[in-house]
Amino acid sequence: MLAVVSLGVAQMFALATAKNLAAKGQVSTTMLATQKMEQLRGLIFAYDASGLGLPVTDSSSNLSKCTPDTSGHGLNPAPTDVLERDTAGFVDYLDGQGNCLDMSSTANPAPPAGTVYTRRWAIWPLPTNPNNTLILEVVVTPTAKETIRAQAHDPTGRTRLVEDSMLVSVLTRKAP
């Protein structure tokens, strides 16, 4: 009887360990998605302070580099399939601790050695108010699972995996 009880307890420990590892991965991807969303929401999208009321938009920040610079797309609209494939200016790669990894070429992005997470983002103008409202999306996927997701591609939209984290937010132009 002790052997039967011990086997049941051992199975419960194994199941609990697997679930804890899955939860850790989900927390990590969610935290990494939140970081990128905050970066996007921090870019300038306002009206000028001179009193003329002209729109001002960051259109040059490159958030795909470990040290952002002014060689990128900023808040310009993203290509249509930017969440499906690695697109220059709309993807970065992270190690297991969430540290940014430099890409060898920003023109043709590919995961560098040590990549654990792939983070992609999209910027879309809101159809009903495209000049003043943007939709921001961020998706973080464990890179090891990215191959599985790509093979299960759904032509009607992004195939989400349990390990993925996806955040969506709206950014509205603010008066000074």
C-alpha cells in the first residue's frame, strides 16, 4: 500500500514541476511583452507645444536595437505580416534573462546564438481615426516554440501557442 501511495505522490510532484516551469515561462513572456509595450507607449505621439496644434510623431526610433537609436521606423505603420515573421525594425531577440541580443544584420534579422525569446510588435492606425489613434500589438514567443508555430500556420491569422504572450493597447495623440 505504501508503494501505491508513493507512486501517486511521485506523479503529483512531476506534474507540479512541469506546471511550475510552464507558469515561469508564461510570466517571463508576459513581462517581456509589457516592457516592449511600455517602450512603444513612451515614444512621442502628441501635438506640438507651440500652440499651433500640429501633430508630432516619433517616426525614427529604432526599438529593435539593444540601445535604441534614430535609424528605425518609430511609430510608423507596420507591414501586414509583421507578427508572423521576423521583420527588420519590428523584432528583437532576448536571452533567458530577458537581456537584448544584438543582431548581426538589421536588414535581414535572424535569431543570434543564445536567443530564448523572440519579441515582435506591430503598429496599426485605427481605421476610424488613423491620424490620432494607433493600435499597438506585442507578441513574445519562446524561440524554441517558434518553429512549431510556423508549421501550424493558420492562413486566417496568427496561430497562438500556450507559451505566447500577446498584449494589445491603444495610443491616442495627447494635447500639450
